[in-house]
Amino acid sequence: MVADRQALSWHLGYSTYEKFSEELKRHNDPVLAQYIAEQRTTRERSIHRFKVSTYEIVVDARSCTLKQLLDHKTELLSLSGTQADFILLGNWSDLNKRYSPTTDQYADLREIHAWLKGDSQFKFVELAKDANLRIEEILDSYANNHVPIRIFVEGDFKVSLKDLVSHLRLTENGLLGLVNEQDKRAFAVLNSALARARRSKGDVYQNISEQFGMKFVQKRTQITVADGLAGLKALMPPQARRAAVLIDPSYEDKTDYGKVIAGLKDALQRFATGTYALWYPQLARRESVELPDRLVKLGVANWLHVTLSTQPPATDGLGMTGSGLFIINPPWTLPQTLEDCLPWLADTLGIDGHGAFTLDWRIQ
């Protein structure tokens, strides 16, 4: 490759980059930060806006207050180096009609417009007062650019958009949404899914569903990115006085074993009749071997313990051989169900005929 002598900078070899990495990083960072939203550590050094934002948010502002809108903004931008562009949908033309400040039916909408109309982060788009907003129209309203995450929210929908985005990143779906009992909606969509769907023939919404997958869940299902054991304390007891709790720690830190015992003990004191299912890996590690006995010693009246292994322990004692599940307050029909299916599971999943299971319970 021959360098263009008229170029402002040249391509450099790997050895040159290694030698002058600090100089080149100082040269490249401002350019990369302009277009790559994930360059948050670089972006947080600047007070200026960048060409590509982290989020593009469409807000149905017709039922929204200024505080609700700014709360969404504050939450999304709480992570350093993030940036957002807002598209505010509303019947803005109605603000040109005669009104009285004391009886203004558009007071919330007017306040939003008055405070934000001069801010370049906010774009105002006309939407009739009684118009029904279809998801296809929302997807069409997003700009054709490289913003990685697109969000929609009906302004008065009480939802954590930050948690919604975090959960979307963890799933394999292109779009993840929430709907509450009043049919209020919020969703987040990956730009990669939106861009590909736009390039394909047909309906964009249907293309996202077929190519990447999408999921809408009821708002009664709360999505929270947090320490599950720590959050369990705040959720017990539930208002309905019925609950099934699945606990699935990583166990990468051996202190997790002690944490699940303490977390279950606290939860049982708050809500003794709940059903708690704890998964754990079958390992040679002492903490894993002793966990079932420690759970029995919690003193609960009803419990079930089942294990399923697919291979014998390795000679070096390393590696996972199967899984265990300890259930507190299990359904009384579960033992019979497991007795019927466990032999087939062990035979089918076992490696070279080494599948095995155990089943023990006490149900009064």
C-alpha cells in the first residue's frame, strides 16, 4: 500500500502504533468519540455534544409532565459519557390557540414547550390530540443514523428506561417492551435490528420480529438490573401473599453460598409461605456439597431436593457434573412428577450412560 502524500494522516504499521500508542490515542480519541457511542470513558472528558448519541428517545408528551420527562432524561444520562436526543410528540399547534393561564387544558404540554424549545436535544413533532400512535409509526420516526439504542415511552408511564435498556442488552431480542394495565407502552430497540429491518422488504415491525425477535411483557413483571438477593428483602412479603421465587446465583464467588442461606433465612422470616426454588451447581467444592444440608437446617416444614448429573466427577475434582434444585414449600404433586420424568432425563442427557439423579423430600 502506498500512502497518499496529500492525506492529512497516514496508515501506520503495528510496530509504529505500539511505539507511539499514547500520541496516537490522543489523536484518535476525539474522532472516535464523535461517532462511537460506547466510547463513554473518552466522551466523559468533554462537555460538548457528539455527532452520534447513545440514545434516541421518542416520547408521547401528550400525557406527560415536565418533571416526568426530565426524570427520564436524568436516569438515562446518569452514566458518564452518555448522550440523548429526544423527539417529543404532541399537539403543539394547539398551544397557538387562545387560553387562560388559570384554566389551561394544555398546561403540562405548554410548560414542556416553554422550557425545552430552545434546547437542541429536543425536537418537537406534531401529533394530533386524539391520534392513535401505532408502533410502525414510532419506528418510522427514528432518524436513519447510527445511534445504538432507540427508545419509546408514553410520557406518564412509570418505568425505568435504564433498566429496560440493560435488560434488552442481556437478551437476544431486537426489541423489548413493556405494557401496563392501562395499555401504556414503553420499548427499547437495537439499532442493528432496526437498520436491518429497514433494509429488508416489507413491514419494519414484522421484520424485527422475524429477524431478531421481540418481546412485550406486562408491567406487573418488574425488570430490575440489580443484586437479586439484596432486592429480595425489599419485595417480601408480596401484596398478593402468593409468590414463587427462583434464585439462580452465578456461584463464581464462593461467598454466594453463604449469601443464599442468609437471603433465604431473611425471606422466610418475612414471608414463610412463599415457594423458593434455589439452583446450585454440582461441584467437588465443599461449599456446593454442604449446601443442601445447610438448607435443610433452616428448619422449614416442607422441602424438596433433586439433583441430576450427566457425567461422573473428573479425576482431578474439577468441573461441573450436574445441577441441583432445592425447593422450599414445593407443590405437593411435584415428587410424583419428578419420579416419573427423572429416569428418562438421566438416560437421555447422560454422557456415555453416566446420567444419574437423586430425589428427596419432606412434605407435610
